[in-house]
Amino acid sequence: MKKYGFLLAFLIVIFQITLAGIPEKKELSPDGPYILHEQNSGIRLIRVNETGEIKDTLYKTIPADFSFPVVSEDGKHRFEVKLHSFERQPYKMPQPEKLMVISDPHGNLECFVSILQGGGVIDEQYTWKFGKNQLVIIGDVFDRGKDVLPIFWLIYKLEQEAAEAGGRVSFMLGNHEEMVLRGDCRYTKDKYKELASELGISYQELWQQNSELGKWLKSRNLVQIIGENFFVHAGLSTDFLKRKESLEVLNETAGDNLFLSREQRKNNSDLSAFIFGSYGPFWYRGMVKSEDRYLPLSEKSLKRILKKYNVKRVIVGHTIFDDVTTFYNKRVIAVNVDNAKNRKKGRGRGILIDKENISVLYDSGKQKALVP
């Protein structure tokens, strides 16, 4: 009996060692859809359903009114999206009566929906209700959160609904867009990498130019002027001031290089190297940071920028603050905050520009005067 007991114990140990060597299968959570336009074969739709199953479907053709459901990871938020045509927006446009501005939603759909509803942009069915007014999101949907796809699809959906109502939605590129699209996924949640691994590809490959959202992102602007407001994700440096290219060329160059590696961008052109570099519009913090390492912008240079583009102020995201914050006597407004924390504590989440007046906007719908 002792011999059999020893043998049984030995087999149990071997079994445990064997199990330890088998990689644990990751449980996937709701994600997608990723829509890929496959050359010569149709449209591929990849999603993870609410039971964690990957659904990978190829359609030879789709009807003109094709729509699909989008669900948040926790199942709380659900809406339908229809594919639509799109193009790059003009880099300069008149200001509507009301203009709501937020930035850096970073995959937090709960907070994103909350401020859109609080600001009167969407209703309980996630439908546009802002009329002929405009919503601006200054970049950074990718990374940190677990509902990246639903936020992108909601913006995509609202863009069409706003246009039909005579309004506009402007999503602008941020540094996390340029990072993920060149394959830098260090801030990307594991759920996305696990899906890509199950598909046998990199996460970046789900966002290439043959994808619906990849094409859509390529057509987004890096810099934009609306009325007397200049919008940019991070900031405008003295190097930016020295550039001779038009804003239209900057936007096109950013889109043309968006899916390339860092090295390819550097080698493509001097302009491309600048755009994606430390002192370009994606990354420069010197409008809101005074430390020497950020090469802070001088008052004189800011005045030259405002005069050159005939604007009153620059509005940025990127650098996070406890609340909506102003610099240079309110000529620079920083709107990036910790969305979850500020929602919980009732602090500012964005701004509303109403003709000449600018107010800090809260999830409750409350507003507090900022300018004048």
C-alpha cells in the first residue's frame, strides 16, 4: 500500500507541474466590432460577444443601411451604429452658437456618456440632441480604459447624426492615437492585446488603413480653428511658430504618417519629424508647464501665434490638471482632467463656449463662468 501511495503522490506532483506549464487561457470580455475592408474578399467584422466568444464574420457585401450593435464591457451602455461616408473637416470654420469642448476620454465610456448627457449633447438613447451646435474632443480615446471601441463608435455615430441636424462633431488626434497606430501599446489594457493574440495578429493590425475606424482616424485633424479658438491636443511651440506650412498641410501630413513607425516618420520629411516630435502639436507641454525641460512658451511667442492665426485663445488637452485651468491671462485653456475623479468629486470636466462667454461644464449640467 505504501508503494501505491508513493506512486499516487508522485503522479499528483507530475500532474501539477504539467498544469503549471500550460498557459492559462485568458477570458475575453466584450469588445468591438473591428470592421476591416478586406481586399477582393469583402468586409470582415470581428467582435467579442458578452459571453467572451470571438465572432469573426466575413461579408461579401453589406446592405446600404447596414448597422451593428455596440456594447460596453459591463453591458450597461448599448447603441446601434450605421456605417457612413466621411472626409477631413476644414481646418478653419465659423463658431456655432454653442461649442462644447472635452479631451482625453481614454476608454472610460461611463464618464464620456455622463458629460455628454450633462452638457445636453446626447439623450438617454445616445442620440445627438445638440442641434446646430458643435462638440470638440481634443484627442486621446485610446489606452488606459476598457471601452475604447465604444467611445470611438459613439463619436463616429454622433458625427453623422450631428451633420444631419446641421451641427458638427470634431474628433482631433491625440498622442495616444499616434502611439497605438505606430504599435506602441504600453498603456493599452490587456483585454485588447489578448484578443489580438487569439487572432494571431498584433493589436495595431486591427487599426490599419483597411479598417473603418483606421480610415476614419486618418481623416481627423491635428490642428483646428473654430471661430476665434485654436484647438490642438498638446500645445504650440516656438518651433511651430517658425513653420511656414499651412495648417491644412500639417493636418494632411499627420494623417499620411499616422500608421508609420517612429523611424519612418523621422525619415519621411522634416515636417513629419516635427509633427510627431517632442515639440510638435502631439506632445509639446510648454504652454502649460513652466519647467525648463518643457521649453515653456514666452508671452511674446504666444502673442505672435494668436496674431498669426487671428484667434483669441488656444485650447489644449494632453496635460492633466485637477480642474479646467487657464494660463497667460486666460489665453490658453487646458481642459484635460481626471475624468473619473472629477465626476465623483463634482469638479470641472470640460468647457462650453456660448458666443463670447466660456463656462466650465460639470456632469450635473451646472456651469461656472470662466471667460470673461
